[in-house]
Amino acid sequence: MTELRIFSYLPNPRIWKATIAARLCGVEIELRGSSPQELQDWLWDFDARPLSEVEPQAAEEAERIGRVGFTGGRLFKTDAFLRAHPFGTVPAAFSPDGQIGIFESNSIMRAVARLGHERFALYGHDPYEASRIDGFLDASLVFARDAQIYLFALREPTVPPDSHTRAKEAFTIYAAGIEQALQPDRMFLVGNDVTLADICFVAELSLFSNERTRHQALEKSGLEPILSDAQQAKFPRATAHFARLADHPAFAPDVRPYLERLSAATK
């Protein structure tokens, strides 16, 4: 039985937090969604679906003005969706009956870990490990916020220097913390196996890797890529940790095809 339904634009590395966790702890989840462009023509609901499958009156009643990534455009969100998801954003997860909404990718990932805790302790083995994992997840939010602003800026013909500066500082702080946590030769960020901290690190860095497809915009703006070889060489443990986890059986189905597409787009 499906234990969690998730609606989002796809592909979305932040959704991997849930899908990777689900593979590790045996939780069945259902994904619904489409590309960001096509998602504007979907009904946002527990029973999310294309508008072509929705009665015109129901679509009209759900029409809203988009924000955060869909700024100014029309979106179609049901009242039930907004009751479950008060911030009105995706990814949006639901309990099996659709009554409880879980928002923000880290919280959706935590829900999967809690559902499958007896099968795999992704959230640690005791309150101390769980709290340490929470620390990594909280630190990731600072990086993720500035990274998202920067990735949106990369869509424009030129990149504002201030968004580049903030993103570079956020990446440096986050990567340095990961680097320190892996010293001297740790294989995982918390404990002796994969936890939510490792999953979140891989998902956020994968999303940030979209920078590689926008080198022309950076060059036009007189800016250097943040994920340059020289920059990554400053964090050898963090870089190796990412590469090792990308090949892990629970990670690879999501991470490998995505990185390969990014690599192909830069050629």
C-alpha cells in the first residue's frame, strides 16, 4: 500500500530525499507531477492531474496567481490543497487519505524515515544521533535558500554579482562543514551507515550542479563557476563522499541519470 503521495515538478533532486530514503527503508511512495512548464496546466490537489482531465468549472474555481518559481503565472490549486499545504508550494506530500499535508523536502524525507524506521534507522539510533542529523538538515537550509536564488538568477541573460557572492559563501560554509564532519576518514556524516544527513547532502549538491549548464551566462557576467574543479579540490572528502554515494544502489537510480544529462548539456 502507498504510504505517502508526493506531487512536484519533475525531475527534482529534492524529491530524491524521499525516494532514496524509501528505497533504503522499504516505504512505498507514489510520485505525481510533470515538468515545471507543464505543471502550470495541472490541478494542484491530492488527486493532482492535468487540467485536460478536470471539469472547466472546477479549474476556474481553483485558479490562483503563482509565486516562487511560477511568479505572475496562473496556477490551479484546490481549497483542499491549500488547507493541507498552507504555503501552497511543491513538493507537496500527503498522507494516504489526503488529509494531512507535509511540506518542505526535508520534512517529507523525515516522514519517510519515520514510516520505515523499524527497517532502517535513517534518522539515527537514539535522540542524540537524530539531533545531530537535524543539525545537518538545518545547515542545509541556509545553503539551499541562497542556492535557489542563484539558480533562478542563472536563468537570466546575466547573473547579479550579489546572488553569486551569497551562493558562493553559502556553498563554502556548507561544504566546509561536511568536510570537517568526514575527518579523518569517516564514511558517513552520522554513525556508521547512511542517514538523512547524507541523503540531503547529495540531493542539494546535485541540484546545485545545474550551475554547470550556465557557464556562458556566468562568463558573460564576468563571474567564475562556484563548482569549479579548483573550488571542489578544497573539499576533497566532501567531493569524494558525493561521488561514492552517487554510485550507492539506493542513490544511483536518481542521481546518475540526472548528472549524465547535466554533463551532456554542457558539451
